[in-house]
Amino acid sequence: MISAMLGEAWLAMGANRLRTFLTMLGMVIGVGAVILMLAVGQGAQQQVQASIASMGSNLFIVLSGSTTSGGLRMGGGAAPTLTLADAQAIEELPSVSAVAPSSSGTAQMVYGPNNWSTQVIGSTPSYLTVRDWRLAEGFPFTDSDIRSATRVALLGQTVVQNLFGDESAVGKTIRIKNSPYVVLGVLAQKGQSLDGRDQDDSVIVPVTTAQRKLFGSQFAGTVRMIMVQAESAESMPAVEKSMNELLRQRHRIRENADNDFSVRNLTAAANTAAETAQVMSLMLGAIASVSLLVGGIGIMNIMLVSVTERTREIGIRMAIGARGNDILLQFLLEAIIISIIGCLIGVALGVGGALLVNKISGMAVVITVSSIVTAFAVAAAVGIFFGWYPARKAAGMKPIDALRYQ
Amino acid sequence: MSGTADAVIRIEQLHKEYETDAGPVPVLKDISVSVMPGEFVAIMGPSGSGKSTFMNILGCLDVATSGSYRLNGRDVGALNRDELAHLRNQVIGFVFQGFNLLPRASIEDNIALPLIYRGTPGDERLRRANEMLAKVGLATHRASRPNQISGGQQQRVAIARALVNQPKLILADEPTGNLDTHTSQEIMALFTELNERDGITIVLVTHESDIAAYAQRLVRLADGRIVYDGPVAHAEPQHLEATT
């Protein structure tokens, strides 16, 4: 019975190929757009999430305040107000899991015939914990390296490539600002940061080495920045509050005076970025769904025309014994077949389009089985939903009226 | 010949009115008629006499306003839409003036169509359709489309379609109205054969006296009433008068 009806639906669709194709096109574009938009949206979302993960989680950055020198205001971090002792004090606060003071600068480094200029970060071993950064090779430096300000370094992947090429870097000695440094380890690949910087283009040395031997400082023991990691996202507000109180106390800031430091919550910013990406992704999907809806209405439109045109045929079928449900099923099947074939083509176009976008623009795309399954289910539902009304109209005709229709 | 329990058609005091803006208009008035198995009945009458409405009610395509109609022993007035469809499918075979074949489907598929609604399996459908094609002498045209064959051939296909479910009753509404005289004779010969050899009951509407002459019994309608019901051979000339 069903197979005979499928055959008839096929015949009916074949009888007016151009119209069938145009009806299908609505579904093709709708499904294709949904799949493409979901792929692009989810790609963007995934990229943002990867960047956030690479930054480290539950992070604060404490920056020293600005100074004014002869009417010239220096930016945040210029005042030598934060010290290593501040960092040690923050570490004692409850719910703080790791603290990494850092001062960084740019320096030229040489290995053999190669030289390279990059950012040198002076910090403590916990910097790796805070940034959730692993070593690909070798060992991290230790607290004793901090105490004695030894000349050791951890190199980022980009630096290794530029100085060593394919050679192994661990255990070699490079020269930074003409002093020899032993490469203790090589950092794992981290990729781009949220703002597009290459995080692998950096070198980490003990903070004391950076201060005393590399960049020098008029104020020994000061750092520009302290990274603080809280134990959990929930404890972040409490940590921020106690950190503020602690630093105001240590810096002896009077009741109404402004802070000489600033605390930034990186996680909040990151979460906002992630939420934005998700909202974007949803919105793209929603906009694309509208075209799916329009496609569905197109199907209903054509099916209504088709029912009217085939009134006489419906009458003949009823006269020779078709029940209302037989007629209903016949028209519903046509709508569903059009939807499903349109959906199949749409999936192919959507996936192809997403791959093309990826190839041309390099934009990340994520095609998930669930988005394809969803598009498919929605297409079938649209077919049934928009095919139902015309099919009902056909099935509800009086045999005698349908048969007399000219 | 009326009132017996095993009549194919048994109609008593049937009325039919159409609702119009000006109030109900009676079309059929107090019709009582029975048709026994194996009869060949011609229905004649001028335009507006109600013969088309009568035919539609006989075919379960329309329902009477009052009165009773028993088809093959079942009270048609008490049936719902699906049950009426079932009756049309299994008890009645329709032959129309305009053939009413599906233009897209092949001859074979057209004939097999009633079997689809009966739920007959595919290979059985094809076997039966081809059997019917052979019966109406069109075995070589099974794959043609209706527009590729002549009007007479199309009417043969329609008859084959009407026969495929082995109906008790064939209702033919001016089956020769669109055909030339020679083809009309061929079609009427086919009806006569079906009636005499296979014992199929036939009720046929016509406005031509020479077509009515193929039947055994004549029912003449005028103004919604039966004005003659008896053997064609005994009919008065005015009852056989051609109408347009």
C-alpha cells in the first residue's frame, strides 16, 4: 500500500518537475543555511573556548598603579607599587590556589647563527600552574632558581623554531642580551590568545633574574603584575575583596584615597566572550531557521495549488474507493518526500559550503552530527506540518463535488 | 420484481433536495425502485429530471435527504464516509462519460488503482489488471498513457478499471456520450456481454434510445419522479424519446 503510494507520489512529483524543483529549493536553501550557520557559529564558539582555556581559569591580574612624571602620566603598571612580598602575602589569603608575580620586557636572543627578539617573562614556577601551561620537554625552574636568580629559561615553541629549527633546545645555552642562559625546558604549544597574539612567542625566566640581570629596576623587588588564581569560580568575588583589603593595608592607603593598583577579573571577560559567541551562534541558527520556515510555507503554497489542480483526480480516486485517509496520506507523502529530498540536498550543500568557507577564509567550522540530525528532523517536521493542511483539505472534499470540478 | 431481500438496489420513498439561497429545491421525489441481480437497466429522462442526482445517490457519491437505500443488503444512509468508500470500492464499478482516467498513470496502473485502495499486494494487482486488459481487448496497450489511445479504447480501460474489483453492480453515466456511433456500439456490445455472460448488474444513464435499447428494463424520470418502469420492449415511444 505504502510502496504503491510512494510510486504515485513520485509520479505526481515527476509530472511537474520544475515546480517540484522550485518547491524543493526552498527546503534546500533553508536546511543548507541552518547547517552552514551552525557550523560557522559553533566554529567561532569553539575557537573562543580554546582561547579561554589557553589563558588559564579563574584568573585575576593585579596591576600596579600609574605614575605622573613632570605632567606626563604613565600608564597602569608604571608605578613601582607592587612587590614580590605583596605576591607572597596574597598567596596566604584563603581560596587562593596560586600566585605568579611577573615582570616582562623584550630582549634579543642568540643561538649559533640565529637571533630573535621576543617577550621575556620573569616569573615564578607557579606561573605555569596559573596559565595552565605544560612543558613539552625538560624541567621547569624551581624556587631555588628564584632565590639565586640563576640564568635559566623556558622557551616557547615559536622561539625554539626560530633559534633552533629542528634541533633539540633542552640543555643548550642561548644568549639573552649577551648573557648565557641554559634552556631548561620547552613549553607546550598554546596557540593564539583571544586578541590574536602568538602566545608561543615568549620566553620565561625566573622573576629575580629578569629584575636584576635582564631589565634592571630602580626599585628592587617590584613587579608590574601579579597573576592570581582562585580555587574556584565561586570563590572569585571573595578573593577579589580580600585581595583589595590586603593590598590597601599593605600599601597604607588612607580611607578615601584611590587604590595604587588595580585588580582585573580575566575570567569574567572570558565568560562574556564565550557567551557572546554562543549568542551569535544561536542567532545565526535562528536567522537560518527563518529561511527553513519560508521553505515550509513554500511547500504548503505549492501543495495547496496542487490539491486544487488535482481536485478532479481526487474525485476519481474517491469514486473508485479511496478513503479520506488514503488521500491524506498521498498528499502528505508528497510533501514529506519533497522535504526530505530537499533536506538531503541541503545537508550536502551546507556541509560543502562550510568546508568551502573554511578553505577560503580559514574560519573555523564545526559540523556536528547533532546539527545534521536536527536539520533533518526539522525538515521532516516542516514537511508534515505544512503538508498537513493541504492534505486535510484534499481528504475532506466531497466525492461528488470533487468529481464535478472542472 | 421489487421488494425481494436479495435485490442489489432497493430504494424506497427516496427524496432529495438541494439547499439554495431561495430555500430547498426538490430534485428527486418519492422514488421507489429495486434492481435484481443480473438486470440491465437504462435510465432516461430530460435534463433536470434528476437522473444525474439519482445516479450519484446510487453510486454512494451523494446521499439522499430522506427515504431508504439498501445497496447489496446494506443500509447506505447509516454508513460513514469510510464505509461508503468501501462500498464504492468493492460493490460498485463506475464508468463515466468523460472516462476519468488518471492522465499520468499507465493504462495498467489506472486499472490497478481500485486494488490499491483494497490493499491488494503489488504482483497480484498487476496480474488482475492484465487479466482485465485482456478481457476488454487491450492487452497490447498496458504501458501506454490514456492520451495515447482513442476514446473508445479509453472507455474500455475505464470499464476494465470498473471490473477489476469484481463488483456486483456497474453504474455507467452516459458511457457513450463522447463516442461516435460505431465505437458506441462496440462499448454497448461489451456491456451486453458482461451482463449476459458474467451476470453483472448494470445500471446505465443515457439520452439515446438506441443505447437504451441494449438494456432489458427502462426507468424513465421526469421532473424528479419515475414516469415509466418496465421492459424496454413495452415502453411507449415517448418514454424512449431521445433527450439532450
